[in-house]
Amino acid sequence: MDLDKILNNLHGNLNKKFKDTHQHTYLGMAGDGHVNVTRFTSTGCTPLDVAISNRTNGGIPHGKISVLEGLNSSGKSLLLGTILAENQKNGGISVLLDNEFANDPTFYAAIGMDMDRLVYSNIEYIEDMLAATEQIILDIRKEDADVPIVIGWDSVANAKSKAQGASDYNKDGYATEKAIILSQKLPKLQPFLAKHNVALVATQQLRAKMDAMAFGDKYTSASGGMALGFSARVIVRLTNMGKIQTALGSTKLVVGTRNLATVTKNHIGPPYRKAEFEVYFDSGIDDSKACLDILKFYNVVKSAGAWSKWKEDLGLPGVDMEKNFQMAEWREWLSNPEFKQKVAEKIAELSTMKYKGFMEDDNTTIVDENDSEVNLEETKELLND
């Protein structure tokens, strides 16, 4: 049997059969197949970029749908705005379809958005958001075949179908209409995004299930059914971990929040990776602090009070590894692109999965979504009752 001949014939015959349908068959998943991620846009948080993409210089993948989900005030819109701003910094085109009428241009400018170059639209209906997304991509790709494109939907929960928009306030508004539309249209949109290498990032509101059991996911999306989750290749769940206060005379002023991001679904890396970061209301995500925190977690750096010291020599440019340093020095160092690249590479080295084989069985446990160890025997009894 000539296996190479069989594979080459199969590859060629499939392309001949479907040559008029814009569908392509590749021998292997390398090369120019649309399944491959060739471009990423940073989230503005280096540890979260690594958690999503399992590599250095990663982040939100182009050619796919990504979802930012969470409860109220968990940072969904802020993270979306940061991603759009990062795409602009890379010379890309960012588009925001905002049906919430709630995003503040002053704050977006503060987190680095070039408001003069942001394409912003208040499209209300889910049907129009889908149609506009396709039209935006076609218009841009007609002019430039390679410019990075990120389209943000804020939000799926607040978008309504045209049937809902036409209904009276005291009617049910055809609540399942939006879920049906998304189920029909997203399978068409996903290959279109892949073909044109466009990142679609949607925010989705969560709500707590009233009848959630002791195990399983206690949250559900606010509306739109399960279609968005099925079509998404990356889902990041955001959690507000607490408020950041500063002293202002005799009172305390809340100036930011501490947030946790958990990658609950991932087709480009291992899921359930986490990243913590601080968000300040006047400047957005503090990537410098996030990078230092994860180096502390891996014991590369140790801190005592305001001072930190190196536990490992990283060979970073312009840094004396024998001397202690403070946060102001760290921020200055990280403003050097060469220094930041070295730090990002170290974070990736420490936290990426290498796909080499099974982890050590003696060190593994099974935990629930709250990271509490699961008693398998008790779980089996509950399922059998």
C-alpha cells in the first residue's frame, strides 16, 4: 500500500469536487488552512494573553469568535475596550457595535483608545449586528487584504431581535427569537471570520441559577441561548475580586478593582488557565502589576513591603539582579520593549503547557469550580439518587 499516494489523491480529489464552493482541503493542518491562528491581539494583560493562547505574544485569536462573560461590574466592557485599543496600536481597524448605549468615550480614551479611529455604531438588533459584521469585513477586505480587524459586540445580552423590538412592553417579546437567530446565523459567520482572519469579541452577561445544585456551573447567560457558547472558540469568564481603595484625607476613595479571568473554554490552548489583574478607573488594566504578581507567584521575585528582590537571574537588559527594586523602577523597566518581551517569555515559560504527556498522577486532584476538592464517591451517590 502506497499511503502517500492515497493521501495525495484524496487531498486532490476533494479539492476538485468542491472547487466551486470556496471550501478547501489541506494535507495536514499546517500551511494556510483557516483553522490555524496566524494573528493575535493582546488583552492588555500579559498573563491573560499567555493563559488564552498558551504562548508568548498571544491573546485573542483572529479568525475566531471569543466571548467575555461575567456578572455585573466584572470588567467585560473594559476588557473589550482594551482589546480594541490594542488592535489599534498594532495598526489595525477596530469596530464597536454598542447596543447598550453605555460606553464612555472619555474612559475609552483614558485606556488608550484612539477615538478618532474607532468605528462606532449603535446597532440595536441582533439581525443587524450579524449583517453589519459581514458588511464591515467585506468593505475593509476590499481595500486591504491583511489589515488586522477586531469587531466588538457589546453586548449579546442587551441586543434584541426585531420581533422583540416590535412587541409591547406587557408582552413576552418572543424571548426565544434571539436564540434561534444566533443558532441559525453563527455557523455561517464562523467560517466567514476564519476566511478573512477577523476577530469577533462579544460580551455576555451572566446571571446566577436559582436552582443550581452543589456541583456544576451555577451561572447561565442572560439571553441568547447556548449558540454563542457553541460557536465561541475562547470564553473568558471575569470575576470581580474586590475594590481597590486609596486614602483621601479622612475618607477612602475606591479607585479600581481586582479582577480574575478564567479561560473556561479554549480551542487554542488548555482551558481553565487563570490570570489576575488590577483595573484602575483612570487608566485601565495595570499590566505592570499583573506581570510582577505572576513572577512572585512562581517565586522568581520575592517582595517584602515596598521592596522586591530577584530570586532568579533572568538576564534582563539594564537591570542589576543583585539589587532590590520598587514598583516605580519596575514600571520604568517594563516600558522598555526588549525588557517586556523577556518578561513575557519568562511568564510563558513558567505557565504554558508543553503537551509532552500525562502529568504526575500522584499530584493530581479533582476540584469543583470553586477549586474545592471533589469527593467522587459522594458525587456518584448524588447522581444515582
